[in-house]
Amino acid sequence: MQNNLLVGNGLDIQLGGFDYLNKWILTRMLAKAKIGKYDSLFNGIISGDEIVELFLNMPSIARDVQQRKYDAVPYKCTDEQTVVLLRSAIKGFQRTYTEDITSIEQLGMEDIILLFQIYLLDNDDLLQYYKAAKQGYCQMLLDAIYCEGKIQTLSIPKAAKWYFLNYDNIFSLNYDNSLEKSLNRKVLHLHGDYKTIYHSENHKNALGYYRHKKKIANKYLPTLKQCNCNGILDFSGDMKYSFATSSTQCFKWFENVKDEIKSGKLNVDDLMRTLPPDQRDMLTTGIEKNLYWGDNYYFDVFESMTGELTIIGLAPNNDSHIFKCINKSSVENVIFYRFGNESEADFKSKLKITKPVEIRDVKQLWADLHISQPDVKKLTLSSKQYELVNVFCPQSEITFDELTKQINSIPTTTRRIIFEMMKYEISKEKYHTNPATREEQFNQFISFGKTLEVSSLSPQALFVLYLNYLSK
């Protein structure tokens, strides 16, 4: 009887803090986009300022989707499967989001990818760049999740290691490799990981080797090398599952081909006659140098589970394809560690698992394993600072307590990245002209403070953060 474990983003949040919440992942992404850190990913298709502007308008796009204004957009895709999945995703979005959407924080990561995809398809001037722009966006997210490399250094306390080592199989929906580093054992990443280079750029892969040989492989800046991983991001769980399983099939097929050639069961010339010319060179090199083909995402192992499955750190409304795989497996029962304050009945109603499920409180698990979130250094606010920032924003004053709460809600790494963005922003010429009137001066301040409006932080909070870091 197998003892299986599946971990999601909740584990990273508990180990590393709120830097790994969707809200702050997006904030870091937009702050770095504003500085122009991601321009190389798009090759001039869309600029950092345009990306930020798009995200400020995301709630408006979401409301248009709710009102069925984009129902015909999927038909602009040439791939029939994508059309079907986009239509299904739009209908699912309309069922899920029935209330008015005013902030990007109300949206899940997959739903944001969906809205970005709809926007690209709906704009004819971007349609020809659709695939490249979507890839660039997903790579931005991978970098933002990477959190300046800190996610790869998360560590599990010694008391918790015995708990994790007790499992026969550990599956992960996270991209970081910190769990296997802590445990010194293999973790099966269903959606890919930062350590594994994307197959088309990987020297250990037949396709990647061929592309490097032909000098057509993509080149990434050293600061963005994590974007070149095999992590899967998409608007639909079914899209992720389809990509992962087809890639695994290629991987297993080629490993089998190499074994059969080695044992004499298969003749290389017979194989090559069945393939198109552009694949023959790649496969010949792959066989000679014992390279991989495709990538292994381990869904076949996940669907072959037996015994018991424990789930930690997974939201019930995310990754529906994972629940389909669990239902397909021979797992006899599931233990689901939930977070949040909703009742057990309400939580169970969201699960799409047909196996017997036992719900447990994840807070108790964290306490038992001695896994606690890291402390965040509190920023102080003087009465003079408070008065100053409110004077500059007279039309929307904020209380002292609310302002203190806002500035201390920003996690550590995200704070520094916001400061870097604001330092870059304030270097622009428009902030260094003498305002003609007091109103113009106020408007300059508000404009500066609203550079990250998407994160629901007031101009005052961003300005206090800027002053605090500037003084250091």
C-alpha cells in the first residue's frame, strides 16, 4: 500500500512567507516590468509600461468577459483544441465570477493568463505575435515566482524531514527544488521545475542540442535564466495536462527506441524512413549521444497511485485536472489539509474528488512539524511622515493605522523590488520639472504613488516605503 504526498503553493507560503502569495508575485512582476527587466522576453512586441497598463485594465477586461463580450474571440485561434479549451475556460470564468470585479487580486493566476490571452487575441495588431507574447508573459510569472532565487533556498526544519521522508512518492505542483534539497531525495514535479531547462534549449535534449548546434536556440540574460525552465503555465489545467502527458509520451518513446536499438530489436534505418527529414538529424544525434527527447512530467506515475494520498497546500478551486487524475488513480482514500475559515461542508463541496476524503486543519500540521512563517521586520511610521504624505494626497486621505497596516503588509523581498521600481520611476524627467501650481504638484505625487495601483496600495503607502528605503 503506497503512501503518497502532493504539495502545492501553500507549503512555500508557510516556509517562505507572503512573498509567495499571488498578490505579491504579481506585484513583483509588474514592478520589474515597469523598470524594463522583461523587455528582452518580448523582443519589442510589448513594453514594460504597456504591460503595467494592461494589468491596470485587467478588471475591465474581466467585466467584459462576464458580460460575454469576448465569447467569439477563441475562434481567432488556428488550433482547434485551443479553441475548445478557451471557450470552456471563458464559460467557467463566467460561472465562477458572478460579482463585480474591481481588483486583479480577486482573480486566480490561471484566470489572469486567460484574460491576457483573450486580450492578445482580440487585438489584431498583436495577433501575429500571439504565441511569442503569451510565452513572454508566462516567463515573467516564472521569474516573479522565483523571487530573486529565494524560493530555491527554502528549508524544512529537521523535525519535519522525518514526516516528509515517510512518503513513498512525493509529487509537487511547485517549481522550486527546495524540498528535494532539504530531503536529499527525488520529488516528482508535475508542472516542471526551475532546475530543468526547457527541452528546446536543453543540451541534454535532442531538440535542444540540435538548436544549439544550428545556433537558433533562444538566448536569455543571466538574470532571467530561470525563465528558461520547463515549468508549465497556462490558462487551463487541461492545457497543462495535455502538454505534460504528450511530452512524457515522447520521453518514454525515445528511451524505449534507444533500448530497442541497443538490444538489436530495432533497426535505425527502418526508424528513420518513418520520420520527416527535419527530425532525422535530431534523432540520429540523440541516439548517438544518448540524449533525451521530450520531458518527463510524471503524470503517468501520479495516475498509477495506490493506497493513500495526502494533499498539503493546494486550493480546492485550482488545477481541476489534478482532481481528475486522482479520480482516475487507484487511490483508496485522500487526506486533504485545508486552510481558511470556511466550514468543512463548504470546503468539501468545492472538491471534485470522488474518492473518500478526510479533511484536516493545516494549522495543526504546521504546529506539529514546527514549520512557522518567517518574521517580517516592521517598518515604523512617524507622525511627520504621516502628515506629509496625506498633505500631498488631500482628496483621498488615509488613517494612520490603515497606512501602517498597508506598508507592513508588503513582504520583505517584494518591498525591495518595489523600492527599485520607484527609484527608477522617480528618475524620469516628468518628476523633475517645477510644478506650475500646487494642484500640479499633488498630481505628480499621486501619479508617482499610483505606479503599482494594481496591488491595492495607496500612493501614501508607496511613498512611505520609498522614503524608508531611501534613508538607508
